[in-house]
Amino acid sequence: MPHFVLPVSEVLVVADGWQAEPDAEAVIHRAIATAAEIVEADLGEAELAIMLTDDAGMRTLNSNWRGIDKPTNVLSFPALPPTGPRGGDNAPRMLGDIAISYETTRNEADDEQKPFDHHLSHLAVHGFLHLIGYDHEKDDDAEAMEALEQEILAQLGIPDPYAERMD
């Protein structure tokens, strides 16, 4: 039993394609719980939402938030830090939202000859790390984030997703 509270993750399926992957929600919960255990981030009582969408929904999000008019595999939307004193409602802290596109995830997994659940786990971990402050804008930050992803995925029994490009 971890010595800290795992974040609560709510998965919302908003695109029909995800019906082809009935285990997607369990895969995501397991990936995020494992990531939280490994990073041991002191999140306190925290929650996040994961929206399982399609390329059309992802294209809209990517266009509206990043100015890039095309779908992508995963987007993270960290919550703004709370301002002012903590209220007495004891509500969990919202970490933010993650969106994952079915078609792009499926196509990437197929192209890279990876099991779908392995790639989905990687995207969920990647999105979660963004929500807790990791990024890959600078090379050093990218290397640190990738190393952490590799460690988390290894704990899940998933091979290094970056191994292919190491040659």
C-alpha cells in the first residue's frame, strides 16, 4: 500500500471508436496509478479527467488550444493552481485533463507494431507527467521525462518505447 494517496482518475469515453478497446479504461487507470507511485509526487487528494476522443475532437482541441489544425495522439491541460486560501470543502485538487485520440493512437500502435494497450499506457503516462509539471521543451527536460516514462512503463511490463530510435 503506498504511503500517499493516489490521484483519482475519471475516464470519459466520448467517441465510438473506443468501443473496440473495452479494456482502455482499466489500462489508463493502471498506467496513471503506477506513474503516481513511481514519481511519488505529493499530490495530496487529487483528481484528473481523461477524455477518450477521436481525431475530429482532437483536431478541434489542438486547433483551439495550440493553433495546430490537425489531430494528435495526446493533449494535456494542467489545471491552474488554486488562488487564495484553501476552502473548507475538502474537495480534491484538480490536476487537469488529458485527451487521447483513438484513431491516432491505433494508427501509431499499428505503424510501430506495438500492442495497443502498451501505446495507450505510454500516452496516459506522458499526459499525466505533463499535468504534474514535466515537459519536453528543452533537451535536458525531454531526457528526464523520457527516462521517467521508461521507468514507469518498465514497471508496467512495457518495453522501452524509445528503443527504436536509439540506433
